[in-house]
Amino acid sequence: MNALSQIISYIVSFFLLALPTITFTEGVVGQPRSFFSHQTLTQSDKTISHLIYRGLFKHDIFGTLVPDLADNWSISDDGLVYTIKLKEGQKWSNGDTINSDDLIYTAFKTLPLQDVATDKVDERTVRYTLPNKFSPFLSLLTDGVTKANAEEKEDKIIPVTSGKFRVLTVKRSGPIVKEVILKNNDKKDNIQTLVFRYYGSNDELGMAARLGEIDGFLTQNNLELERFTNYRFPAQSVYYALLFNLRKDAVGDLDFRKALAKVLPLDTMIGTYGIAAQGPISRSPFTDAQLKFDYYDKDYVFDYSTKTVTLTVPDIKSHLELASRIADVWKDALGVTVNVIKVDPSKIDKNVIEPRDFEILFYGQEVGHDPDRYVNWHSTQIDAPGLNITGFKQVRADRALEEGRNEIDVNRRFTHYAEFQKSIIENMPVIFLYHPFNNYYVSKNIGGLGEKYTFGLNDRFLDFSNWKRLETN
């Protein structure tokens, strides 16, 4: 952004800030680093980036992949070439037209796209050539498109943007960012200004809520706040599970693993933690509804009193609480001795995941909207940094995962992923538990929040157009 553009932007921002507007203020712990889509690390930065940038595609309120900036697209017969055309007249917040150069720059900066060849067909059309067939490719294009040369020319927390919101101004106290103020580009909405206010700790955030400084905030904690409603929602991009290390003799027997699953009344155990995870492709159009994901059998009886296992758990209160309940059930129902080992969450990757040093691990894994689970479960991903940490190897599952990511046709993909899910159920390298609840406390002065498909934390704003301030001070 040149000096003249910056001056004009500051003048416009000054006058917009002076105008009366209905505002929603969300409290955040930490400091913003960058809102460029390819640089975001913290959840709050990802949320703001998601609000201020548009991708070629997006997921709607039902979780379905739909075009956003993309007008139309075609896929070559061999599944390697994707040709995508931008909608006409799409603009950046500085008035420039979004064009092919922006798409190519974004692909160059986006890690998952760096092995993809990008060619400019015309000002609105780009050709992406993949090194191998990869049917989830379009889902990679949901990340925000960044303006060409943005990283080299723009302020990373006051960038030129394209989304429903744009960064109006940033308030600082010395080097510390106090507020990031976003302007809503949709004039039909009741709330026209969205403010992210930054705090140094969760204690400060809680105090801000009690003092009425903020209208909403996310937290893992359950709080009693008289002036707030908890709009608790599950993040379906994460599932927690009990992962068996199939390399270890203690859990190598399939019948024993099945027994451990059969005595867990998950419906009653996980209700306060989240919603039940339905296998490896959970709560998706690709979830095979004919499979049984809850194995509980109230009449199951067997004596495993000679067995001893270790259950490794991140040292987090809620995780330890559930792990203790699971250990008690296994002891009472099967006679199994369970040694619960708690590990510092900041050290679990280095000390447990990478060396695969566990027998049973209570752990959460993140997945994408697409049903592709290759990196989580294919046998080539057994060794670190691969994510198949159980050591699961099964020829049918491998083949299904390979075919699933090579197949474009939705019905045939479903067939492959149904086979994969069946293999996981039959071989039980894992007991799936839940998708975790997140507490989103919102002032009772704000209405219009409703039920929606919340895959990730960003999705709390999916119905923002319906939000309204019921009372102003």
C-alpha cells in the first residue's frame, strides 16, 4: 500500500469511527501476528483472516463445499488439471479487481499448493496442474485469496481484503495491540462493527466480561456469568479418541480391544464433553450410517484381571477426569488394572507422539471437511511425522484410502470410504469418543444466534447477519 493510499485509508477510517454504529466486541487472549491466510497461527488470527478474506470456495452453513470467488471450473479427464474462472467484477477493499495474478501469488505462498503448477489462462482464469490425482483438491481452495505481493507491500494486520469485513483500524498502546476494529461491508446487517479486544490472560478476559467491556468470548471453562448466555457448540474438525498402539503387546489382541470398547457406556460418559464421534469420517455425508460406532454391550462379561495397561493422557483437568472414569469402568467391568500417566500437553508431541511411546493414548486429532483420511490412517504414515500413530496396517483400508483420494465421482468415493470405515470398525485400532464442546459466552443484549453446523471455531460467525443488539446503553 503506497503512502497516498495509506493517508486516504486513515482519513476514511477516522470518519467511519466517528459515526454512530452498532458494535459487537469479542474478547481475545494474546496478540495478533498476521491476518494473511498463509501466515495465521493462532485461532484468533485465523478467525479474523476468515472474516476479511474470501476463498475460491467455501463451506456453507450445512458444511457443503460451494463456490465463493469462483464462477465456474472444470476438471480434466485424468483428474490432474483444474481450470477455475473467477466471478466477474470481484474487488479488493482498495478498489482493485481480484484477478489471476492474485490466485497465482496465493498458490505460491500456500504450503499445500506449492507442488501444484499454476498457469495464467487470462485475467480471470487460472489452470492448476497437480503432480498426482487428489480429489480433495477443491477443498484446499477455501483458504483466503491474498492480493498479489501483499506480504511484500502490505501491513500484515491491516491488509487489503476481500471478505464480508475489512480492517478499519488497529488501536495500540505502544507496541501492544489493544483492539482490531473490523467494518462490516454488508449494510443490511444490524451489527456494523466487529471489535476484537486483546487481553493478557484468561483472568483478565473473565474480569472484562464481568465489567461489561466485551459482548462475547470463547473459553474451554464452564463459567457462571449472570449477564451472558453460553452458546455452547461442538467443533467437528476435532475428535478425541482412545488410540491403541498396535506395536505394543499389551493391546495387540483384537478381542481385548473389543472388550475395552464393549464395557464403555459412552452415551452417559461423554455428554458433558462433546457430541459422539461417529467413526473416522464422523457426521459427514460420507459417514456410513449402516455401521455401528458405539460398541457398548451392557450384558458383556469377561475376566481380564491378569491384564495391566497404561493410559497416557494430557495433563488437562477435563481429560484426566474422563480418563479416570474410563479406567474405573475397565477395572470394575473387566478387572483390568489401568495405570493413568499424565503428560504435560506442551511435551506430548515430543515425548509421546513422535517416539510412539504409549499403549493407550487419550488424544485429539484434527481433520478436514473432506473425507480423505490418508494422513491419519494409511500405513505409509505410521512413522513420525506421519499421523497414523496407532501403527494401523490393513491392505483393504490402504486401498480404500488410495482410491478415495483418486476418485472424483461422489458415489464411487462413498463406496471406497465405506470400505475404509468398515475396516477401522472391524480391526479397532481406536475407540472414538467425542467432538469437543466449546463455550461461547455472549451478552444477553445480543440476539439472533441460532443452531448451525459448526465444523471449526470460525463457524460461530456463520449466522452473523442474524445477530442484533437487543439493547444499547
